[in-house]
Amino acid sequence: MNRQEILSHIDHTLLKAFSTWEDIQLLCDEALKYKTASVCISQTYVKRVRKKYGEDINICTVVGFPLGYNSTGSKIKEVEDAISNGANEIDMVVNISDVKNKDYNKVEEEIRELKNICGEKILKVIIESCYLDEKEKIAMCKAITNAKADYIKTSTGFGSSGATMEDIILFKKNIGRDVKIKAAGGVKSIEDLIDFLNAGCDRIGTSSAVKMLVL
């Protein structure tokens, strides 16, 4: 797997609360130069990035981030606003409390509502797997598949741990054929990038891939 093949699967990410416009521009310039899959940025910058870079850049943003316990109504407003401002992809966080309470149908319905708003735009569902047991992870695989979301995503990067190979293997066994996998959080080496892609991930969310591979 060569450098460009790896970069084409990277969501080049900057979600720190103190990120400046200069930081975001550098991220976008790197994404364009090295042809990453997208930039993943906070909603604060979506409209500004779209205005500066036009359709040259694929914008991903986050909803219900990073804790997931926003109401469904507020997540709906976030998705609508993000899309109207120019986002192409949405990474939403499930309501982890609902998952822990085994209220899986409620989680599935929320995902379905947000996917309906996204339409043909991509919806990735962050389950924050570090807080879930195996049964809960499997239940999320089924909910995401039933709700017809596009991706299951391991982590926000703000939890107690990030992506693990064990989770990727578990997801592959339990998601539907149309659901892809995004690993995020703690992917810090070239070996990690290659291993996760070879294990079946279609996207990797990281702030360090460009630095590791080309800078």
C-alpha cells in the first residue's frame, strides 16, 4: 500500500476547541495538496472553508460532539445547519446513555432521522466504543445497518481510548454489507494506518497522517 493510497482514506482532522482559522487553513491546504478523503472540522469553520475553497475540498463535520447526549431535535438542527453551510459528510455521536440503558430502538430511530436529512450525503455514526461492552457494540452495528447510515465509527478521539483492532473485527462480523468502517482515536503510526486499512476500514480519522507520511 503506497502513500497516496493511504492518504485517500484519511479524514484529515482538527477538532480542538482552540483551533484558529490559520490552523484550519493549513489543514485544508494539506488536504488539497496530499489528496486526503476529507477534512474533518468543527461546524464553526464549515461555512468559511466552503467559501474559501469552494468545491475543491470535501468537508466533514461533527454533530452531537463529543458526548452525544444532545437531544435528537438539536442534532437535527445541527445537521441541517451543517449541510446548508456546505458540509458533505456528517459524523454524529450516538446518545451513549441510551445505549447503556439498552434503548437501542431509540438510538436507531435517531440515526434514521439524521440519515433522512443527510440524504445522499454521508452519515458516519460514532459509537464511542471504549464505553461499550461487546453486546452493546453488536447492537449498534445492527442499529446503524437498519437505519441505513453509511459508516460505523469507533471513537470521537475524546474518550478514554480510541480505535482497536478487536473492534474492527467485531464490526466486520456484525454490520450490513453497505456499512463501511471508520477508525478514529489513537491512530499514531504508519503501521497503525496500514493495519487498520488492511483490516477493512474504509476511512481513518486522524490529525497526524499527513505529518507521518509526507512532512
